[in-house]
Amino acid sequence: MIWELMVVTLSLSTALAHPLHSDSREAAWVDSKANHVFDKTDLSKDTHGIYKSVIDSSGLYTLESDDLKHPLAEEMQRKLTLESERLRVRLRQELAELRERLSPSPAQLNAILDSMKERLSPLTQQLQDSLSSNTQDLCSQLRLYLQGLEKTVAQAEASPAFYQEAFQWISQNLELSSGQLSSLISDFQTSASGVIEHLKQKSDAEEDTVGSEVWQAVVSKLGQEVSSLREEVQSRVGVFRAQLAALLESAHPPQTNVADGLEQFCHNAALQSQALQARMERLFIAVEEEVGGASTVSQPLSSSMQEGASLREDFSVRLSALIQDIMHSVQ
């Protein structure tokens, strides 16, 4: 009896410790035909492919649709476009103004060149008169000498030493005249350079907008013209001396050939003197063409750098203001 009571008590306590759910009975009955094998397919591959296809979609990054455009992005793009266009217009305008300030206008250039012509014309005329006078004196001396030489040869037979002495006398006078002409040309260059410098200082004092290329071009052309004059004088003397040397190599040089050579020498010297005014006129025309053509395409480097720095500074200020405006809009 006692043993039966103990068995019942233990059974009751076991049942209370592990109660059965109401649906456990239904859950215990499982369809015997059901497939209890789990699907071993790797779902990570499909998930990765789907994720990659979504990421690679261009629709996430393009604003082709008006519905996808953010109002803030549209406003920022509009402001950037307007600001860049405004700066581009200002850049062109300031470059045009800078070119106009640095390059003289045709009226200014003509006024400067006319002033130079007026101031240099007396110096040019003085040089022309001096060259003509020197040439006439030399040619007169040589003609008289050749006439005396011709009379001497007619009275007695001249020796080679006599002709050599005549050649030396003519050569010395040619060299003396050539030196005098070179000195006259140098004096003209010095005086003309002084006039140009005076006009330049006057222009600087009056704050004229004349570029330095005008003065540089005039000085350069004047130097070239002076060098050309010197070379022509030396060449003319050298040619005449060579003709005399060739004639005097013979025992009895023809007097007519010597006289013809002298007349040709004097004629060329006279033409050079007469053409001096015309040469100076061509000089100013060349300066006008050079400066007028260069002024449309060139400007000093230092001015360009300063202008570029000013534009960069203005762009930085405008860009900073635009960024602050954008940040204010975001907030």
C-alpha cells in the first residue's frame, strides 16, 4: 500500500514538471511523405548579384528624369552657370580695356609720329645739307686733282711711281671724307635720340597712354637707318678705290676711265644725300605699321600677370560668396 502511494506521487510530480502543450499532439503527427531534406542552395550568390545590379544601375547617378532632380542641386547649378558666365564676360571686357590702355589709338600714334617728324625734320635737313656739302667739296678737289694729273701726264711721260702717288693722294682724301661723313651721321643720331628722349619724357609727364613700343620702334628704326647710311658711305668709297687700283695697275691708265669712275662716285653720293628725307619718311611709315600691327595682339607680361592676379582674386571672392550662399540654403 505504501509502495503504491509512492509510485502515484512520483508520477504526478513528473507530469506537473513537464506539462504538455495543447498543440503538441498535432505537432507530433507529421506527414510521413514530407521531404525533410533542407535546400542547400547558396543564397548569398543571388543576393550579391541582385545587390550588384542595383548598384550598377545608372539611374542612381543620373538626373535624366525631372522628378529625380533635387531643387538644391538645380539652384546650385544655375548659380554656378550664371557666375561663370558673368566672370567670362568681365574677363573679356577687362582684357579689351587693358589692350586699349596699353596700345595707342591710331589718332594718338599719328599725333606722336607727326610730332617726331616736325622735331626731326630740321636735323634731317641739316644732315642732308652737310652730306651734300661734303660730297661737293670732295668731288671738286678730286676733279681739280685729276685735271692737274692729266696736264702733267700730257707734258711728260709719267712713271708707275707717279700713278702710285696719285692713288695714295686720292685714297687719303676719300678716307678723310668718309670719316667726316661718319661723324656727321653720328652727330645726327645723337641729336635725334635726344629729341626722341625729350618727347618720351614729355609724354610720360603728361601721363599719355602711349606704349613704350612706340619709342622703342623709333629708336630701333633710327639706329638701323644710321647703320645703313654708314655702310653705304664706306661701300661707295671702297668701290671707287678698287676701280682706281685696277686702273693704276696698268703702265698708262686711261684718264677717261678715271674721270668716269669719279663722276659715278659723286653721282651716287649726291643721290644718297637727296634721298635722306624720303628715307626718314619711310622710317616713320615702318614704325606706324609695326606698332599698329603689334598693338592688336601683344601686351606687356607684367601687366598681364597683374590683371590675371586681379581676376583670380575676384573669382575667389565670388566663389566663396557662392559657397556661403549654398550652405545658407542648405541650412
